[in-house]
Amino acid sequence: MAFAYSQLSLFLHNPGTVHMAAAERALAYVRGTHDQGLSYCDPGANNCNVLTGWVDSDFAADSDTRLSFTGYIMSLNESPISWRSCHQAGVTLSSSEAEYVAPSAVTQENA
């Protein structure tokens, strides 16, 4: 949802019919999932907390600026605690470089 709204916000000054349709789809998703949520629980006395994370990048995804996107999610005991989707700070020259920049950004934010 965060990514969808960030992309829609790029066209706030001059939205078209395509943008309005995308906004309506995003709102329909929220309306259809309003009864779902996250649950956080104690793993129990014999278990320890498990922190997991996933990160990915999309090389040169923004055709205007040629910036790559970084997306990540961190979960504690299978429940999300931190997530983000954003442009990378600089232009990367290859998909491999974009893939190296992405975990670096996640590590800096979650350190």
C-alpha cells in the first residue's frame, strides 16, 4: 500500500483518469481487507524472538530519473515491524550495484 500511495502522490497536481482508477483500486483493497491485521505475541519461555528481513531492488525503475527502488520488510516473530519502499540515493550503473545498495540502506536504517 505504501508503494501504491507513493506512486499516486506523484500525480497529485494533475491526476488523470488512469490515476483515479488506480486510487479507487487501492481504496477497494483497503475496504476489502479492513478486518485483517497484525498480531504480536510472546514466543514463549522455551523460544526466542526471531528477527527476519527481506530486501530487494528494482534497477533503474524510474524512467525519468533512472533511479532504482529499494524495498524491504523486517519481521519479528512473523509480524512486520519495519518496511519501506523508496528511491535509492544515487544512480546505480548495474542491477548488481543496485542489489548491493539496497541491503546497505536497510542496515543503516535498522542499525
